[in-house]
Amino acid sequence: MAVAEFEAIPDGGRLVPQVRAFVADELRRLRRETLVDDAVLVSSELAANAMLHAGGIAAVGVSEVEGAVRITVHDRTRVPPVMARHSTEAMTGRGLRLVASVSTAWGAEPTEDGKVVWATLSEDHKPSLPDDVLDFWDDADWPTLDKPVVRHKVSLGDVPTALLLSAKAHVDNLVREFTLAARGAEAGVSADVPPHLAALIETVVTRFSEARQSIKRQAVAAANQGLTHVRLELNLPATAAGAGEDYLQALDQADSYCHAARLLTIESSPQHRLFRQWYVGELVAQLRAADRGDVPPPTQSFENRLLREFDTAARAGAAAARVARLYELSAALSRAATHEAVASAVLRQGVAALGASGGGVLLSTDADRLDVPGTVGYDEHLVDRLRDESPNAELPAAVALRTGEPVWIESREERDRRFPELLNLERRTVSMCAVPLIVGDHRLGALRFSFPQPRLFDDDERRFVIALAAQTAQALGRAQLYEQRLEFSRRLQLSLLPRRLTPPPHLDVAGVYHSLRDGTELGGDIYDLWPMPDGHWGITIADAAGTGPEAAALTAMVRFSLRALATTDASPVSVIAKLNAALRGAEVGGFDGERFCTALFGVVTPGPTSTVTLAGGGHPSPMVRRAGGAVEEVPVGGSLLGVLDGVEFGSASVRLRPGDALVLFTDGVLEARQSGVMFGVDGTKDAIRSAPAGASALAKAVEQAVLEHTGGVVSDDLAVLVIAATST
């Protein structure tokens, strides 16, 4: 039998086309033109398989054998080929099925430096795809040439067939992509493979191929027999242990490439990763023991490994859930501004995470009782009893507060021994924990949770409760500062307003002030009324720029400057002009911040018919409601105070008869918004028109109308001052 042979000289990605061309030429030389197409297909698949899975092509041959044509491909490994089952997951394995379909026969024979895979073709053969694996590929029957290699039998036990096939298909896909990347780089059709990736490719493709192919053969055989599980048994040399460890590490690195979208193949699924960690680990342990002459360790079954991993995952899931709850709690506590809000947030998360029947926050006070800003799951009777708890009581929360140490009660016996009073307080509680709330050296109170059954608090749960308490204590400390700031702001704001308005003769007066948002920021709105010489009265309403302490300082300066200026000047325009000069001049040298405001200043001359003379600097025009119900706007005008020198200021005069009311207000009324819609002039007129009689009722009606428009929250402070003429 004459054999025409093509010696494969490495030529990167052009090697397979060269094989195809060689085979086609030889078929034509042998006058077998009708077999050219089939021969080209078979040689392509055998050559590609050798490059992907067998270390490359050494030689290709074509010969005539008993009326047929034989194609041989000599590759560089002695690992026998495997025909994989059809799968939509696998990108490899279809080649050998095509070879089996087109050929009259095919097979493989070992050589000294690898193997020869062959296929015969004839004109009489009709292709038909086989459904089963080649039964003759088995490690035990694969002959050896040179001196025998010592092999050890490794038994891994039963593994689900479907999992094996899926996992091996994934690795085959990876091998295929790695090989194509390397061949493409060699051929110059793609970028060079970085050295570290080239080493990774070499490890995945070749170092563990014998064990990998053996497992695949057993999986395919089991699948063809309809078996749901495969009893994995391998015959491997001791060197496979080190190769397995390198292979496992390489696949983990490959997964990182997949995760970073540097490869087309998706990263291994968790079940695939667990499977390879299990079987490689067991394989390595058995091979190394056998190589030392020791008795191999008992094999951990895959099911037991799964159960162990499930327990680990469950613990990790519980820990992750607690971390997530701590994160959610941090977000909730960042918005909690009061002790009640803090208690609500922490108890909601803590009771749910621990599966407690109830929980509570108890805080120390100056009195002989603990404060209870919040509970969850406790009935009213128990909450009332907690409010009566003394800091000196022999109860868990009080003890935690006094000692600064957590209290853990895990059984009914421990409860009755350590805290007999607890039975009378919570009859259905069996276990409990109470953890002190500490900020720095200051003990604020205690966090407690109740359980209706015995509870063994493991280290993770104890750390979780202590973390809850730490976050709670920090939030309570912030809330305490917040409430102190709120009280300071409220007191300072009230100090800027008159404690009470004394009405002039024949007049009724009232004012309201509503702070912006939650009242923690000082606003710049004020109103005032005071007696002047010669029976006159001064009135003002103003809005200073900004918020906070600087706005408060500017507001105080405006209020008391107007009072001082009005003692010697009864002309409203003159007083406003002097205030503007004061804001612009040396009198406020050293004042740090914005120094402008809007204001109305007026001189009231009371009588049966009262007169109000007004001067304005950029402030909203007041309105008058006449006795008949008509509402009129009083245009005053004028420029903003504190910005420019030498500007003009507006003025107006209003006569008030019995039943009439003059309403002054800041821009917090006009500019109050809801969904972008301002309350505006029309809203203000409607509120004044529909308000009840009397200065106080009218002022409160305007405030209420604004709050109804905004949904109860305003984004700027507002002030309203009403002067109503009476008949007496």
C-alpha cells in the first residue's frame, strides 16, 4: 500500500487549508474525484480536532486500502478521541460525528509520539449519523508502546450525567476558543496572545487533557445508555495530580477573563465551578496518596460536597442578609432626626432579621424612669410596664445600661435564675438579648429583643445585634444634637419676634410665623409693632437674605435698626432710606454674609378711621380687605435694601375704617409651591377674602391656605401680619 504523506510544518492558521489542498490533490491523482468533497471534509475535521485537542498535526497521509481510500492524521498526544453527544451548549464535538457519518470506518492507533486517527471512504457508502459513542475507546484497552507508565485507579463515585456533559461542554468551548486564539496569532490574522494568556492556554488545552477526555468519554457513554448518573473511575499517572491543580487554577483565571468580557465563552456557572473543584481535589488527594504508597483517603461524594456547600452558602446568605439589613438601616438612620424615628428604623430591621417576637429601645432620663421612644411587637400593657422600668431594676435592659455589657438569655432556666422579675413583665418571653447603647463614654440606653422560644445566640447573631446597637447609638446621638439644635433654633427665632403684639386703640393686630421645612434652619422673616412718640405706632414686616445664624443676625439688625431710626424720624420713606444706608455702610462693617433684605415699614395713626403710611424696599405689596369683602392690593414698590446707594423707595397710604383689615406678608406666602404651581397673588387674595373676621383668624387662615396648597411642608419660611380696624 503506497502512502502519500504530507509532513506538517507549523504554519499557524494556514495549516488546515494546506491539509485540505494536499488531500484533494491526492484524491485527484488516484482518480477518486467523486470522493474529493467527502475527503476534504473528513481531513478538515481530523486536522482541526488534532489542533484543538491533540497538540497539533505531525503528518497527514492518503492511501488506497481494499478499494477504499484511507486518510490518516498523525497528532502529538496519545489521548484517544471522543465523539461527544449532540448539545446546543457545546461548540465542539460535531467534527467526529461528521467523520463517522461520511466514513465507512474510522479509528485511532497509538504511536510512540502520539497517535494516528484514520478514516476510510468509498463511493458505495451512504452517510448516516451514529447516535452512540465509540465503545472501543477505553483507557484500559488503549495499548501502550514504550516502557509502561505506572497508573493509579481513581474512583470518584456517582455524578449526575447531565452535569458532567454540561460542564465538559463548557470547558471544550473554552479550549476551542483558546486554541483558535493561539492559531490566529500564529497566522497573523489576530493580535499576539500575551505571554501570561499563552501559558494559560497551554495549561487548559494540554496539561490535563487525559483526565478531561476520560471523564467526557464516560459521560457520553452513560448518556447514550440513558443513565442519569456516571460512576467515574479513571486510570491516571501520578503526574496528573500536579496537572490537575494547574488546570484548576487556569480555569479560575479563564473565568476572570470571561467575567471581564475578554473571551466569547461565558464564565463557568457556580455548579460547574463546584464540580471541577470537587473532582480535581478528590483526584489529586487519591493520586498523591497512591504515589506515596499510602491508603487513599475516603472519597467525599459529590452529593456530600453539595450539602457542605449548601450549608456554607446558607450561612453566607444569612450573613449577607444581615449586612444588607445593616446597610438599609444606615440609610434609614441617615434620615432619622428624632429618637422615635431612630427606634422605629432599628427595631423594624432587627426584629425581622432575628425573627424576634418584639423589640424595644429604652433610653435613660433625668427621672427615675426609662424613656421608651419606640417598640415593635409589644402590646400596650407591656409598653406601659417598660415605661415604668427603673434604671436600677433587675431587668435585662436596665442591667445592660448600668453595666455597659450585653445581656444574653438563652433559655427559660437562665431567665428564671438571672431575672425572675422578667416572668411577671413578659410571661411568654423565654429568651432575650439586651445590648447597651453607648456613644463614647456616654450610655444612652439599651436595645432589647424578645423571643418566645429558647434561642442560642451564635457569634454571627451577637455581632449583628452589637452592630445594630452601635448604629442605633450613633443615630440617637445625632438625633439628640438635632433636637437640641431644633430647640435652639426655635428659641432664637422666637426671640426675633415680639412676644406679644399690643394692639393700638381702635385696632386689632395679630401675626403668625411658620418656619421653613422642619424648623431646624433659622429663617429671615420677621414682623413687629411698637409704640412711637406722639401716639403713633410703627409696624414692619421684612425678609432678610439667607437662612441660618447669618440670616438671624441680619434679621435682628433690621428689626432693631428700624425701631431705633423711628424714634427720631416719623417719615417711613426716610427711615427705609436710612436702613438701606446702614446695610450698605460702615455701620455693618465686620458683618460677614449677605446684607440685603426686603421690608415694609409703616407709621400707624390710630383713630375711628385709622391711617397707615407705608414705605417699601422690594417687598411684596400688602392687601386690604374691606368691610364689604372686597380685597385690594396696595402697591408700594421700591428697591431691594442693602444693594445700591441712592435708589428710590416706594410709598403708599391706607385708611382703615371699622371692618377693614390690612394684611402684610412675606414672599414665602406668594412663592409657596406644589408641583411647580405657586400660591401666588390670586391664592393670597382668595385666602384673605374667605377668611373669618378678626385679625388672628385672618392671619391663621392665610397660613393654613398656604399649607394646604403645599401639602403641609413649605420650602421657605413665611410671616403674616394683620391690622384690623374695630368699632371701639
